[in-house]
Amino acid sequence: MTYPSGPYGYGYAPPPPPPKPGVIPLVPLTFGQLLTGAFSAYGRYWKPLVGVAATAYGTATAIVVGALLLAWNAVSGTVDRLSNLPKYQDPDWADLQALFVAFGCVWLVGAVCLVLATGLVHASAPVVAQEAVVGRPIGFGAVWRRAWSRLGAVLGSVFLTVLATFVPAALFVLGAGFLMAGTIMGIGASGSDEGVGQLIAGLVIFLAALATVPSALWLWVKFSLAPAAAVIEGSGALAALRRSAALVRGSWWRVFGCTIAMGAIVAVVSWAVQQVLSILAWIPMSTMSFDPGDSPGAFLASMSGLMAFVLIGSFAVQAVLAPLQPLLSALLYVDQRIRKENLGPVLARAAGVL
């Protein structure tokens, strides 16, 4: 066998390519290889990924719709009564309280369902990535069982991450409340100085929120690999956070760039699809005629078809796109272990290529 001549006239064998039993080569990855690996894994394993996401978000949507129907059935009379009040009569606090309680319960049910569904998706992506890296097949049932068994640890790690980044969000909400209160008081006072203090306080709180954003972003990236560690290593929430911090150390900007890039791709695609859904819903809505004398119940009944269309479309987009971000994070976890712990040969032996 002959080889191309080297720099000194001697033949040399080109280096063998790195082993690639699955969606990524088992060497430190470039940014492009990470993105390509995530989309390749999604393409090969889309059935279990989308299946878990569709089941999780579909169940959550069904529960929320059921809660909304129950709430509407409980307060529909109150809504009709409030909509038919005389022009200058204020609503009773008891009626408003009933609305707040009913739809507050719906919001609470929706928040819990969304957290559980998102946790299942974040737990299923590392399960798939673990098999995709070594090229092994895996079906919906196995992904669902393993994701469900690690749901508690994943939710714990996500909750602690959100808790660590809670301060900016809380300050933004508080600042918005002060600004709204100051604006309303200023309008009601007909140009007096009343409400200026609230406006100043709101601006100060907003500036404080902006000042805390860098530290919150740093913590978010530092703990971004915790769900993958919780699933693949079987560790608890706190141990997964410590593991993520150790793996991200020294590679914060790289992990941040890859995560933001995938997030931007998902956000742009989701926004584009949502715009198409909005246009498709607006076309029949523009041809509908609404009688001002209709009750809120009749109005909602006439809009139920369009609302169902938008809801189902949004659910489908969420189910299809939701696995991409945690799938990239799982591959980043594998890549960091290859870089820091020489995991490549271990994976190659597990795949049977060494």
C-alpha cells in the first residue's frame, strides 16, 4: 500500500477518523458538530422525543381545558351578571372574588401541569442522547419509563436553578407594579405630584433588576447541564447542580453560546409558526359578525372553534420544538465529559468500536 508523500519525501498514513458510532464523533466537539448532532439525534429519534412531548403537553392541555370548563361552569352566571350591570353601578366584591378564585385555580392547575410536562421533556432528552451517542435504538416506552423515573430529580434541579435566578424576575414584576400604581395615581390626580414617588421607586427597582441580570444569567448557564447529569448519572438535584457547575467551569462562554444559539433557532421557528397560525385564525374571524347584545357565553361559543384551532396549533408547535433545547444541553454534557474526563474511549467501548 502506498501513501501520499510527506513533507520530507516519506510516505505516511493519514490519521484515522475519530470513532462515530452515533450522532457525534467521540472527540471534543465544535459548535457546528454540536448543533448537527442535536438535529441528527432529533431526526433519528423523533418518534420517542415527540411522543413524550405530545403525551406530556397533550395531557397537560386536556387537564387545563377541563379545569377551565369547570371554572366557567361555576362562574358563568357571575360573568353574565357583571356584563349586564347598569352603566354607573360598581360590581360587587363578592362577584369579583368568585372570578379571581375560579380562574386563579385554573392558572395554578395550568402552572403545575406545565412544570410537570416540561420536566418530562427535559428528562426524556438526556435518555435519548445517551443512546444516540453510541448509536443504540430506543423506543417510546423505554424513554417514557426512564424519564418518569428521573422526573423528581430533574424537577428539583430545574426548580433550584429557577430559584437561583428568581431575583431579577421578582424585581421586574415589583418595579412594573410600582410604575403602574404611579401612572394610575398620576392620571387620577389630574396632573398633581401624587404618584411621583411610586414612579421613582419603580424606576429604581427596574435598575436594580437590570443590575442582577448578569449574575442570574451566569447561574443559569452554570446549572444548565444539571438535568442531563440527573438523568444520565442518576444523581439527586443538588448533586446534579454541583456536577453541572464542575463541568461548565472554564467553558462558560462556550456553553452559553451554544445554548443561546439553539434557543434562538427554536424561538424564531416557533414565532414564525405562531404568526402563520394567527393569520389563519384572523381570516375567518374577520368575516364573523358579533352582536353587541350577545352574552359572554354566546361570544365564547362562537369563538370556540378558532380558539381550539389556535390551542391545538400551539400545542403541536410546542410538542415538536420542545425537545431540541434539552437535547443540545445533553450533548453539551457529553462533550464536556469527553473534554474533561476522557469519556470518548469509554463510549467507544460501550458502542463496540474499540
